[in-house]
Amino acid sequence: MTGVSDGESVSLDLLKMKMAEFAKERDWDRFHSPRNLLLALVRFCPLKWVKWENYRRYFSGKERYPRDYLIGKRGEGAPWEELSDVLLYLVRLSDICGIDLGKAAMRKVELNAIKYPVGMCKGSSKKHNNNSNSNNGTEK
């Protein structure tokens, strides 16, 4: 159904193209302003997470499940569908705003590597400004 075989990756560019085509076929471009897409995403995300309550045991960490446990779930609210909905909104919003989401995400990974250096953060879940070697935003 997806046209993508198991083990094959899908690029953000392909998703962007498919979403643009999807919107154009339905004459929805006029509704897809950055503001409307952002508002839809902000309203949409909390509803998605509420549906995940069905999988609370999985996310509690108290029980071990196989890594692919959530992939095979079916029906409305299946985690793979919920995550996909959020991704598709982000892809469409970034396209409308002229942001290359892949490049922006790679840049953010680079910035996070600077913000959270391995030597200071390895094995710690503390925010960067809580690390012992941090100057908490003040220069010395």
C-alpha cells in the first residue's frame, strides 16, 4: 500500500512531495498557511497523546516489550499512526515555511552536540546548565 518495501527508508523530500500533492489534489493549499498548520499541530498533538493511554503499560517501563511491539498494533490510535500524523503536519508546515526540515534537524543535532558535550553529559539526564562544569550562563 505504501509503495515502500520493508527495510527501505523514506526521505523527508518524498514525504514533502507527497503531502504537497495530497493538498493540491484536494484544493487545500489555500487553507495551509503557516498559522493554520501550526494551530492544527498544537491542537492535534495533545489529542494524539491521549490516545496513547491505551499503551500506558508499554511506556511505564515496568514491563519489557519487544522493540516492534507497537508497530503491529491496528485501529484508531495505533502509535505508528499517531506519530505519522504529527510528522506529516511538521513536514507540511516546514514546506509551507520554506524550511528544509532535514537540514534544520541536522543543524539542531550539531548544536545539541555543542550544548551537551559527551565529557560533561555522558550518562546524565540533567539539563546542560545543571552539569557541574557549566557556568550557568555566566562567563568567568
